[in-house]
Amino acid sequence: MSLPSESLVEQSKRRAAFAAVDKHVDSSVRVLGIGSGSTVVYAAERLVELKKQNKLHPQLVCVPTSFQSKQLIVEAGLTAVDLDDLPELDPGFDSFASINVTIDGADEVDSELNAIKGGGAAHLREKLVANASEKLVLIADYRKDSTALGEKWHKGVPVEVSPLAWRTIKRQLERLVPTSRAQKSVQSVASTTVQAFDFAHPVAELRQAVRKAGPVVTDNGNFILDVSLGTIYEALEVEQLIKMIPGVIEVGIFSGMASEAWFGNEDGSIVCRVPQSRTKTGE
């Protein structure tokens, strides 16, 4: 008797998470970033198994990206620390690469491993941890695997904003235009018009809470605006355009940060991808 497709997907997500952990987490990893989302639950499960087998660093510490991931770390019997505590653990750490590897989920991943994150409203902390990591490894299922961002994820780009001026920020986000100026080269002042995203008129919506009256409030006390842009052709350009708006705290586009992504497929198999440009250059 064959398993339902949904069961196969869950099994493949679990396999993908296990494979990512097995490849990147061993006894040499001293500091591990733990992301958020359903697939990360399976990564935590594998860490528990490795801990029981004495295959983890005896002084391993984990940096959570959300309340959820901190709970996972504690329940796994591992040690949770804040990002700012890391330089105190070992004076030899580089403050901008103080985490050996971070394993995280994603809402969508494109061919270059640019990602949309923030469906769980944790992308500010997720980006802080990713930025302080030597490697960012993503795990997801095949429904998150796209050629371009916005192709499969239709809930908009999560943007964490200050509650003090969320309406003003919303109006500014909706005035963004899909064309932007991109310099051709360092040597040339000539520029070309690039279509960064699809929609001529973006729509920004304040994310509402479930089983609570009012908006979602992040772990940092801010609001979330979900910005619908259609297909995103220039991930870095869009990330920078949004980040430049005063009052925007963080953007749920992670451009050029991930080095590897693992996907669980519909048939139960798994696949590992690196950025397409790296594949073409043979890196």
C-alpha cells in the first residue's frame, strides 16, 4: 500500500533535514545556529540522536533565531546562547563569523539560493544569525523550490517595520516601482534600467494575528507588512530598495547568503542544490 503524498513529503523533509545535519554538524562544530520553521524541527530531532551517540562537540552551544527554536534547543538538552554572547565564549571568534554553520528553513528558494523568509515573523533574528555564520544551509520541501522568488510564494515579502509609522511605511512600499537603476560596471558610469520585480503596483498588507485581535507582533515588538511584488527578478536590488525606507527594520529576502539548500521531494526522495552560478563555473 502506497503512502499518501503528504506523508511522503513529510518523510522527505525529515530526510533532507537529517542529511543536512549529518553533512555539516560533527564534533568539530562548536557553535551552531538553529533556525525556525517546520523542517527545523526535524533537524533538532537529528541533533538529539547525535548527542546521544556522543557525536557532537562536548561544549556545543546553539544560537536560536526565535522563541520556537530556543524551545527546540532546550527540549533537545542542548545549550542556547544569545548571538551577542558569542565573542565572550572564545576571544578568538571573529564577530562577523562567530557561528560555524546555521541550519534554517525557507518559504521559497530560487536558482541562486536567494530566499524568502519570514513566514513565521522571525526573519530579523534569522538574518542576524545567518550573517554571523560561516555557512547558511537551508532545508525545505519541493514546494519551496523555485527558479525565481515569487514564483511559488504568493504571500508577499515579509517586512518587519516599526509600529510607530507602519501606515507611512506601507504607503512608501506601495509606491515602489519595478524598474531600478543598476550600474553596468565599476569602470563605467553608464547605467541600464532593470526590472527588479513584476507588479507595477505593489500591495503591502499588515499581517493579522490568529486567535488574537490585532496585528502580529514579532519577538522584537514590531509589526510585519507582507509586500506582494509578483515575481522577483533581482533579489538583491529589491532587498536594498525596501531596506532603504526609513522605519523598515528588516526585509525577508536573503540574497547571496545560503551556500547550500536541501529539498524533500514529492516522491520521498531528497536533493541538494548549490547556487546555479557556482554550478556553471564548476566551483
